[in-house]
Amino acid sequence: MLIGTEGAEFVHGGNIYEVAKQLKLPERKIIDFSVSINPLGVSKKIKSELRKNLKFLNAYPDTECRRLRRLVALQQGISEDNIMVGNGSTELIYLIMKVVKPSLILLLAPTFSEYERAAKIEGVREIRYVFLQEKEVFKIDVQRYMEAMEGCEVAFLCNPNSPTASYLEKDEVLQIAKRAAEVNCLLVVDEAFVDFLPYISVQKEVEANPNLLVLYSMTKFYALSGLRLGLLFFHKRLSTDFRMYKEPWTVNLLAQKAGAIALKDKEYVRRTFLFLKAEKQYVEKKLRQLNIHYYPSKINFYLLRHDNANVLYNSLKKTGILIRDCSNYYGLDENFLRIGISGRRQNAVLFRTIAAMKTKTIF
């Protein structure tokens, strides 16, 4: 555990635009493994719904996102008043910081960098870190985390965590949430990847715990990154503050329509899990064959470790293949990379390219 103000650089994956510019290639020619998006892409049902609603783009979207909130509330068995919709979950991270304005927060290291950036913009004075240990396979230590919450106003818990893919079971998260209430710390559980492990979600638990907030992203599992769609679950006592600070019309009409369709598309969910099961077996096999160390993952990306990670990253980028350089994550170093699961054709190209580089002793 460490207290300080140093931390991550605020860089993300998915910057195909910059790579395409550097290589003088069309953006569609970049094969992007730096993001962790459902490899099935946007579902046919969502595409059909979007086409039908193009004629309504002259109308303002519902600033309250009533239909989407109603569907989520019915699925979770909670009140619509406990739910807010945002332009991706990142907007909601910044909203939380704007409302709370904490002076001391708790973060995992490594974890998603926007928690830290949002806190610093709102004037946080100190950041306390709980470092995840490589020798412990980056497992989140519940006891250590709960001890570190003492004195903090806000604690962020990414579950499953990015970029490590480590996660806590539901009962472990609820244990932490109980402790958060005891020490009067606001626990923000970020469930951006929870659709891949739905049984660990604590979204419906917010009604019983005023110190628990849950973030949820629909851009990862449903491949809606370009539309931006996220949700915030909170106790009713926080409703007035969040609604007072929330900007209007940040969630566009098409995003709201897409979210409503996604929540009812059970076939897409079934196909996703079948696809990922087979593709993850293929990816793990290829990584072993190439002697690239990967950490356990039950979701749609892998954290990798290799002594020549920087050479591998740059060599792949020159061929139009983008993976995630994790050296800017606080708590990791230049030996770490991350890859998202893509389709078989793209995955095969990646591993074929790496194998060719090894043959030429490029890395």
C-alpha cells in the first residue's frame, strides 16, 4: 500500500486513428487487439433497430433514458430511481468525482486510469494504492483492501479488473461493501466486464447500501464502443445530487435504442459465450506455443508478460497490428502487454505474424 500522487499516464487502447496515420493506411486495415470488445461485433438485431430509427434523428433524445432504465430495473428487480444512464461509464466516473469531490481516494494498481484522472481534475489531494502482486497472479486481497479503505472518501474497485482480468466473487465484494458502510467510504464497483461473469454482479445490492455505487458498461459485451453507453446504480439518497450535476442529452437516441434491444437479445449472449469458449482455447494454445506468458482470464482479454514486450509491440504495430502496451499502467512495467480476443481470422493473423518474427529473431 502506498500513498502519493504519482500514477498512470492517461493513455488507452483503440487508437487506430493515430496508427493508421503513422503507417499511411486506411483505418479499416488496422487489426486492433488493444481493445477488449465482443469479437462478434454489433448484433443484427441492434443494427436493424438503428436503421429503423435513423429517421428520428431530428428529435432530441430522452434526457431521462426512461425506456432503457425501465428495462434494466425490471431485469434487476430494483427501482428506476436507482439507475442513471451515461455516455459510456467513463462519463459517470467523472460525474461521481464531480459530486463527491474527495480529498483521499483508494485505487488498485494496476487498474483503469480514468478513476485517477477524474479524481485529479476534481482536486483530490492524495491517492492511496493497493498494489496487486504478480506473484499472487494479481489477485485482489480482500483484507488488505478493506484495511486500506480506512480514512478514504471514495474507493474504486474494478471487478473484473482491467488490465489484469482478476476478479472477486460476489460475496467478497459484498464483504468490502459492508466495510465501506462501516468506515463511511463510498465504494464504486466498476463492472464494465461483468457480462462475461454475470454471477459476480452486485448491481441490485445498491438499494440496501447507501455507500455502494456500481458502474456498468454496455460497450464491452455488446460492442457499442462507438455509440457510448453506460449505467450507474446507486442508493436513492444519492439520486438528487447525481441528477443535479448530470449534463442533459449526453446519451443519444441511437444509443438508447441499442441498449434496449441488447438487453433482450438472449441469442446474442448465448452465441458470445459459445464463441469465446472456443476462441479462448485457441488463443491460450497459441500463446503457449510461442512461449508468451499469460495470466488466467475468464473474460475477453489477456494480460501478457514477455521480456521483449516493447520490441514485440512496436514490431506488430509496423505491420498494422495493434496490441495494448501496458507499461503506462501504475503497478506494471515495460514487460507487460494486453490482447483482446478477436475473431479466428484476426487471431490467426496475429499469431502467424508473431511466429514469423520469432523465426527472424526480431524479438
